Amino acid sequence: MGLGGVHHAHSVHEMTDISTRAAVMRAHGAANADGHLPAVW
């Protein structure tokens, strides 16, 4: 029954991580006009 809570917390963490990566991607995209994905992705 507690599994749902764990999953929810994990999902929130993933969403935050994705949001952070999206911000990094935009920053790299602005710096790299070639449009290639950053190696860190």
C-alpha cells in the first residue's frame, strides 16, 4: 500500500530532474548553434 507513495515521490523527483535537464538543454542549445545534443544528456 505504501508503494504508491514511493512511486509518487520518485515521479516528482524525475519531473524535477527532467525540468533541470530541459533547462540545461536550452542553455546548451543557445551556446551550440549546431543543435547537437550535449554529451552529458
